[in-house]
Amino acid sequence: MRINYSFLSFMIVISLSFFNISCKESGNKNKDHLVFRYNEHQNIASLDPAFARNASNIWATNQLFNGLVQLDDSLNIQPDIAKRWEINDSTRTYTFYLNTDVWFHKHKLLGKDSTRRVIANDFVYSFDRLKDPSVASPGSWVLQNVENYYAVNDTVFEIQLKHSFPPFMGLLAMRYCSVVPKEVVEHYGNNFRSNPIGTGPFYFKLWEENIKLVLRKNTAYFETDKDGNPLPYLEAVAITFLPDKQSEFLQFAQGKLDFISGLDASYKDELLTSNGTLKPTYNNDVYMIKGPYLNTEFIALQNKSDKNKALQSPLFRKALNYSFDRNAIITYLRNGIGSVGTNGIIPKGLPGNDDIEGYSYNPEKASQLLEEYKKETGDQNPSLVLTTDSNYQDIFEYLQREFEKIGIQTTIDVMPSSAIRQARADGSLDAFRSSWIADYPDAESYLSLFYSPNHTPSGPNYTFYQNKTYDSLYEYSNKLVDISQRKKIYKQMDSIMIQDAPIVPLFYDEAVRFVRNTISGLGINPQNFLVLKYVKKEKK
């Protein structure tokens, strides 16, 4: 094994700096075991919840901020700063009654006690800021259906919608809708990103960007466990920023990180057997938790491609869907993590995923459909360019072989993820690896991807798919309050999607976490959000 000594030196510096920070700040080496350590390989762009757009930002800001409501691990809406609420469907009015014992983290700008209680006007300010064009929050869309909001008094906050939107409570649980203190935000301006003050279970202590981030226990936090014990249990959270997953895994294997999330090609065969169980080598030190993840992985097909007319044909698109074995992807390329993507765009765990008959492995039918396409169009040599990033190259090489078996000349173009995002926005890609992780726990989040007015650049419809019946059903579903009625409409829409085949579903993902045996209470949830307020850590 070749040793990179410069990298090793860097790792030693990082480890020592965190050891010194945790011991120095706790004032007691005996509390060092109460520091939870994880790595964020994607870096963190901002600690301002108005910019909590991706997982790395959300994980960190989840520890620092609260909103009106929150989701539990089963995606049920639960109280957060709002202890209860009332919904008037006829007036589309949501009335929230606030907990009176929620205090901002200490800061000299917050009065003589360096803190103050959260009141309803703080939510008015926070929502105003979220919508402010000069702030340019990527989460401003969350309030696009809000007609008005105001503070009835210090403890009552009211929101009125323009029109009915049943998933709205799920939107309010997003980190974008966190409460922030006006005095501190206006003092720091754009630098609030690195000087965050919230109400969460941990408060901000130190951030050396791309090196380390330290959060400390908020001893004035308002939530308790089921027995009335104050949360959180941990003394601190320490985050490193090693840039690649292999280095992260090495730190975890050495006991320097408390958990890692997700399955990466660099270590999946080291940790897991082919059927998805933890290898015996790790059983004494590590345990695995996994569950449904609101993430559908698929190939997006450019339905109005001027470069590749084949993609305009449903026959060609269906042939792609029948031509490969999704079970083989899960078993041999995913080590058993995930479930086969045969039932449309809606993933497991959401109303609307109802085991609709989709595309099973049937190469004979794929060949038959391709022959029909050739006769219909006269195109005797159909071809396809598949675009992916390096993380999914093995899956796309498998797909290339299977597509070529039925007579589709296939090329793979490996690009950085950032380049793919740019190219898909301008419609210049034939077929590209895509995924959708739900912003909020409702199938509408997935079905909106194929609503024709949402086509890029004004929305996330990168396939340029258009179907008038689908559009009508989508608009109708947004008027229904009853979830059982919406579920029926969602099922119809997903069936239309399967019939028209604007995408090639690959698999429905699973969230998977590898956790050291000293950690308890971490849990897992379908959005794969990191919740550390219930975590306990024992001495080795």
C-alpha cells in the first residue's frame, strides 16, 4: 500500500486540532467522549438557513435552528416552536400558537442578558427575509403560494394561502423556514452565513472553512426527551471536511469518526456483502441502519431532442426501459442497497407508490419495440449518448452493454456533476443520470418534475415532457385536501408517466448509515436528514 505522507500529515493536524478544541472548550477531558464527529466531504457553503439548499448545509443548520414545525422519522408533522396549530380549510388560514420558552442563542446584540425570547414577529421578519430579492434565497419558492402572514400577538402567528396546497405543512418543516433574530442578521448582513444565531440544540462556536466546524451544546434548549430530560445529550459536534469519501472511510475505520452516510464505490465492497449485510469483520465495532430514502434514481430522456429524434418516440423510450435487469444493478452494483425502479417516479414510502405495473426485464420485448420503431421511422441505426458523473459510471457501463445487445449504439460521456447540471438546464443532453430527493414529504414533489409549465429554465422539467391529461390531473390534485383522494390522482399520473416513458427509472434508493457501537439514538429518516439532539455517546 502506497502511503501519501503529505495527506497523512494533514490528517494528523486535523485530528490534533479537534482534540485540542474539544478538550479545551469542555474544560474537562472526561467530556471528550461526548463530542460527536462526522465528516462533510461536500463542504458547507453557508450556515444561514435561508441558503440550506443541499444536504451538507441542511445537516449543519439542522443543529442550529428551529422552525414552526418539524418532521419525525416517519415524516409526520410534529410541533417545534409552534406547540399547536389550527387549519381553516375554507379560508386557507393556518394559525400557529408559539411555545413561550424558546430563546435565541446568546449574542451581545440581543439585550442585557445576551438573549431574548422568540416571538411571532421574528417569524414575520424571517419570512420577509426569505422572500427578499436582495437576499436571493434559493428557498424563496417555499412561500410562493402564501398570500399573507402576520403576528396576531407575541405568541400567535398566522399564514393565509392564495389557494389550497395540501403539502404546505411539509414546506414549513424545511430548514428555509427557520426563525432568525433581526438584530443579529442585520448586523452581519451577508456574513450571517458564518455567524449564525438560532434556537437549536447546538450553538455555533468555530468555523475554519473547509477545515473544521465546531458546535456546542445549547444548555437553554427548550425540548426534552419523553422522560422530561433536557436535550441534547452531547456536549459538542465536530465536523471535518476531508474532500473524498475514501479518506472519510479510512478515518471512520480508525475510529476517528462516529458515523458515515451513504454507499460509495470506494468502500462498499469493504463494508458490505453482495446481499447488503455488514461484513463480519466490522460487527464488533460498527452497526448499520438503513431505511427508505425519498430519492429516485433515473435516466432523464430529452423528449424534444432536436439532436436525437429517436428520443421523441415512445417506442424507443419503452425499448430502453425493457432492455436491462434492474435486479442486477441492485445486487451486483449496489450491494443490495435500494429497490428496483419498476413502478414510476414516486419512491417507496410516499402515498402514490402503489406497485403500479411498470417495466420488468424483457429483452425480447425491447427488441420487438425497437424493430417497430425502425419500421415506423426508417431509422435503422438508432444511437444514444448517456451522460453521467464518475460515481455512476459502473451502472452506465452496464446499461451501455444491455442497450447495445438490442441494437442501440451507445456512447458514455462522463462529466462532472456541475457540468451536467448546466447542460441539462439548456436541454443539450440526450439522456443523463438524474435523481430527485424530495424537498418535502409529498409525491407532488416528484410529479411536479413532469408538469409542462415547469420545463427548464423556469422549473425542474428537464425532459421537456408534455401531456395535457397529466397536466390537468396535476392541477386538480393540488386542490384536494384529502390524502386518500390525492393518492388516487397521484397513481393515475404515475401510470401516465410509465406509459409515456419520458424517463428510465433505475432504483429507489435507501438511506444507509454506518455507525460506531458507542453511538445510540441516531436513527434514520426518509429524507436522510441528520438529527443529533437525541444522540448519546458512550466511552469506549
